[in-house]
Amino acid sequence: MAERYRRILSIEEMYFQEESPLLLEKAALLFDQKKEINIFQAKFINIQSTPIAAVYVDITCFDIVGKNLGTVQGIYLDMDVQQNFSFGSNVPVEIPYVDARKFAFKITKIVYTNGNMNEPNLPMHSIPQVENLNASYPHIEQYVREVSLLNPRVKCKNILIENKEYWICPCGTLNAKKNKMCRNCDLSIDKLTKLSDRSYLDQRHMEYEEEVRRKKQIKQQEEEARLREVHLKNKKLVKIFSVCAVVLVVVFLLANYVIFPQYYSSKAEEYINDKDFGSAEKTYQKITSQIRKSKEVDGYYNYCIKFLGKNDIDSAEQCYIKIQDTERAKDNELNNLWKEACINEANNNQDNMILCYSHIKNQDILENKELNNAFMECGKKLLIDMDFENAEALYLSKVTDKYSTSLENIYYESAKQLIEKGNYIEAIDNCFNYISAEHLTELSNNLKNAYILSLDKSPWNSNRFSKIEKYLSQEKIFSIKKILYSKGKKNLNVNGANTFSENCFAQLKNYKDSNEYNKLLRVISNDNLTQRYKSLRKMKLPFAKKYSKENDALKKYRQICGNWISYDYGWVITVNISMDKGAHIIYYFNENHYRKGKKFSDEVEDICYKSNELYESFWDHKITLTASGKLKLRFNDNSGSYTCSRR
């Protein structure tokens, strides 16, 4: 940005119009050194609750002396700007007037995401910058204290500013006059207006000073009493030398058991407040061992409560570890805070929910319905996300027995949503064991529909029928079998894979003629073409006839087997090699020359013709005469082995 753009002008003042939902927070005029043009960039903020989709702004340009140079339209489209969110800072508007140095703004059209449109045509007025808090303002410290009492999270930046169109909250946020609550910090303008009353601040300041004086007086009285006591002790001890030794011992003990412990415990608590737990531990180690434990317990206990009140679970846990074996860790105040933190974590990010749970009294876990409901809802979310192990181990296993009916509903609702997403096997494996028979019956139709939808996604999904069958009514089982039967028949393929059909018919058992189709699928997967051909001829299924007639491998098988012609002088066997080559092999032999069972392939005269040229056979072949008088021809080519026979 620094290399390409040079800043000409920065507009730090804000622009606003009461009837408009927009606030122009800042703008700038830049020079694009690459395109050699001026561009204008503005940052607008949506200060009302309706999201904005598009904004049209007229930007009127003036030169340095105020001469009107013309108007440019800024268009901001395709947005979804929520309340308190900004837009426009990354949308450059080209300014054709090179000497433009002053600008006026008018909102001409606003389009909301709900489809509504507003054409206010309103000029925006500049708003002077808000001055920071001024120490000269009467009772400025009291003003800051009063704002903090209204909302401790607000860092007071300025005094309340009001006029007819807007008011600026002490947090620094501009709000339309019609809005009674600050859109940033929710402070009420009515309550803030009260702080502008000098007499009210005077009264509150007097009350504050009186409280400070009272505490100071009490502390002074306590210090005086302590000093008097020390003085009296010293006065008595000074009387004799022996008593002086006692005084030294007392001073030593006082330092080791009162002064130093008090100092180090205060220092350690400062470290705890800063979350420097290592330094706190080292500081506590400096206290005399006899009183160290009580100081540590008091410090860690108080800050554990403080951190829990701020929902700082990690810091609270660091403190609780130090006192978990003491009686203070079991008191009701701390227990209630852990319980509130556990429920709060369940409703938010759940990161520290189990940690909080581990510090709650068992009796409260058993009797607190809100706590049990929180665990059930967390478990349900994990069930739906298919994190079943953590759902059970982290959350659902902690639900008490008296809520078992509600827990059954959690598994039922989770299973229902899992089935709707298509994860019905996961629902069966992880939820169905906890669901009542009545609810399982209600899920029957959901299971059926999910299973049917899954059939078209993967052929292996059909194998899941046995997994869901026991949860289906007879009517649903019959309906699925009918679909499987229909899909199995529909997807039978003469020359392609029949995996889906195999899976479908494998689920049907004795449904109609499914056994016949199972047998058919086993037959057509047989690599032995001869056996396949013979088995198919015996089957009566329509597809068996179609397969025998149309399958490419069987077509080739019938073609290769050729014709066997018997003559008086012997046999002539003609075998077609392929249609495109047009070649054939002719075997001449006289069976009177051979004994039964004797191989005679070496004695057969092979004559091979192709384009009237003689060439050697390129097939491995063997001709034999069996003991039963059957002549067998076996040969191989690249697609398989074939056997032909004749008597």
C-alpha cells in the first residue's frame, strides 16, 4: 500500500445524520501512483439493528477554497453488514477532480438484507472530535467512579455529550438520539444524564470521601492501638536486662510470625492477582512453616472465588489445586461457584466443563436438574457429530439415574437425526442399545427410508440390510425386499460388473426366485466358458437366455468352436481364429490310424491359410481321443483356454 498509494488528505472527523442508520467514522483521499488517479476511501458503521446489503452515497467535492467541483457516487454492494460492523474501507471510489480537498456526503439510498429499501437523500453533518477526560472537570474522578458502578467493563473516555441529533456515551460511542441504550456498552442515557448533575456528583463525592475518611480512621485507630501495645511491652521489658532479652525474642517472633507473614502473604496475593502463580508459590515459601499453610489457603481460596466470579476458569483451577485437600475447598460458596461455572461452560464453549464438574459435591450432581440437563445436551451434540466415545465418557455417563428417562430421549433424538443424515449404522451401533422398544418402533420407517436412499450411493450399502432388519416391521421388511429384488434384476448386466445385483440378491434369501438369481450370478462368474455355457443352457431365467445370447465371451466361444464335419476318409475340423483376420486352421486325420487314448497331435497335418500364404499356427493346441471314443480339441489364445469335443 505504501508503495502504490500516497495519502493526500485524512478526514478524522465523523459525519452523522439522525434519520440515517450510518455513521461515517473516517475517510481519506489517496493518489494511486500506478493509475495516476485520486481515489476516496471511507469507513461507514451500521449503528442500527437491521443488516445492510447496499449503500449509495453522493460525495460532493470542493477545492481548497470551497468551490463546488461536482458530485461522485460511491456504491457499496453485496454486503451483509450487522450492527456495529463497518464497511467501505476496502472499496475505492475514483475522484476525477485532481484539486478536490474538501467533501460533503449525502446518503441517497440504503438497501437492507430483508429486501426493504430507503431513499433518505440526507446530507451528513460533521461531528467535532470528542475531547478526552479533562482533569479540570469538577469531580472528574467521581464521574469515572459512577460510570464504573453502572458498568464495570466500561473504560470512561469522555463526559456524556448530548444534542438534538445524537449523544456520545462515556465509552466513546456515538448513538442516535432515539436510542436510549448505548449500542456498544448498553449504558442508559437516562442514568448517564443524572451524572451531569453537579449537585448529585457533589453529594456522591462527599459520601465517597466520608467512606475513605472512615476507613482511614479505623486503620489509624488500629495502628495506634498496635503501637500502644508495642510501647507498653517495650516499656515493661526495658526495666531490666533480662527482660531486654525477652523483648528481643518477642520482636523476633513478631517479625517471623506476624510482620513477615503478613508482608509475604500480601505480596504473594499480588502475584496471584497477576496470575504469576510460580512467583506466588516462591513467596509463600518464605513464610515460617508453622503459619504458612493457613496464609496459603486463605490467599488461594479468596482468589479462586474471585476468578470464578470473572469466569476465568483456568486461573481459578490454578488456585483450587493448592487448596483442594483442605476443608475450605468444600464450602458451599465455592461449590456453588463451580456449579454455576460448569453450567455456564456447557452453554458456551464446553472447554472447561469437565474440569468444573470434578470440583462439585456429589450430592449437588445427583440433585441438580439443570446440571444434568447440561450434560445431556453436550452429550447429544457429540452423538450427532458421531463422537460417540467422548459423548459417553465425558458427558452421558455422568447423568444420574433419576434422569434415565430423559437420557433415553437424548439417544432417541440423536439416533433420529443420525438416521436422517444417512448415518443409520452408526445410530444402531451406538444409540439403539439405550432406546426403548416403543421408540425403536417409531424409528422403523426412518431406517427404511435411510437404507433405500443409501442404495444409490454405493453397491455395498445393500449388504447393510441384515444390520437393520431386526428393527423393522414386517411391512417395512417386505417393502425393502421388494425394492432389492427389483433393483437386483434391473442392474443385471450381460458384459459388465454385477456386484450391486449380487449384493441385492444376497440379502433376499428365499424371496421369490432370488435363489435362482444367486445361482445365476455364481454361474456367470465362472472363468470356465464351457461350464458356464452348459450351466446357462439348463437355467430357465430370462436373463440366463439373454446372457447366453449376448455375452461377448460366449459369442467368441461359440465362434471359436467352429464346425466339425465327418467324411468317409476321416474328420475335418475347421476352427475360426477371428472374424477380422479371416484365417482358419484345418486338421485332417483318419481315426483308424489311432488307438483310443493315444495323443496324435504330432501326426496331424496342419495347413494354415491366410491370403493364400502358408504360415505356422500361432495357437498352442492338443488333439486327443478319449477312452470313451470322444475326440477332444484344446487350444489357447490371448483371451483364454477352450475345449471342443465330438464323437
